[in-house]
Amino acid sequence: MCIALDINDGRKSRRFVQTLKSFASTFKVGLQLFSSTGPSIIERVREEGVSVFVDLKLNDIPNTVSAAVTELAKRGANLLTVHTLAGLDTLKAAKEAALKFSPSPKIIAVTVLTSIDKKALQEIGLEKEPSEMVLCLAAEAAKVGADGVV
């Protein structure tokens, strides 16, 4: 089980972890908390003896995502999300950067956001149904060694 820390207060998030770590061993740091507290939140959550799932949906060129994965791994991230629409080269670069660490963080490939429907896909020029798009992107993520898919 993973508990999402979807708040913007570092102290409050740490108290949540202290209270709930007997129920879950992994806690998610998303954009909201990461943006409000900075990358040090990863280390502060890790100090509670739990795993940290950093859900930033990295989506950039391969070199930039590789550097971001490296920095997040140095801080102790156990799982990281990378958006598949950044391309296979970016996913591959993320995986290669992760593998330089021991233990290496798992790379989770994000396919289609749950807020995206067929109309939204069509608006950006993608004609597939969301479910078809998920399967297509998941298959591509598997080719480059993603550890999981959302």
C-alpha cells in the first residue's frame, strides 16, 4: 500500500508518515508537496524508515530526465514516474540513470492521465481511444525496461 501525501506542508506530511507508517511502507510525494517543500522532502520522509514514491511524471528530453532521476535517486527516491509521451529515449535514459544506484529506484511509466478522455486526445491529434493509447504506451515502456506502468 502507498499513501499519497497530497498536501503542501512538510511538517504535516512528516506527522502523517509517523502516524501511518504502521499501515503502509511507501509514501507518495507528488508535485504539490515537492513544489512547496523542495527535494529535501524525500530525505525527510525517508528518515521515517519508509520508501518514497516520487510522482513528478518527468517529461523532458532524455538528458534532462536522466539528470533529474540522478538527483532524485541521490536523495533516496525508491520509485519515480516518467511520462511515456516524452519518448522511448527518455524512458531508456531514466532507467539507465536509475541503474547507476544500488538499490536503484524503480521507473514507473505514466501512460495516459486519468483526466484525459477521447476528446482530449483528439484535441492534441491522437485518434486512439484512451484504453488503446494506454496499451500502446505500456507496451513501448516495457520494451525499454520500465519497472511498472500507470
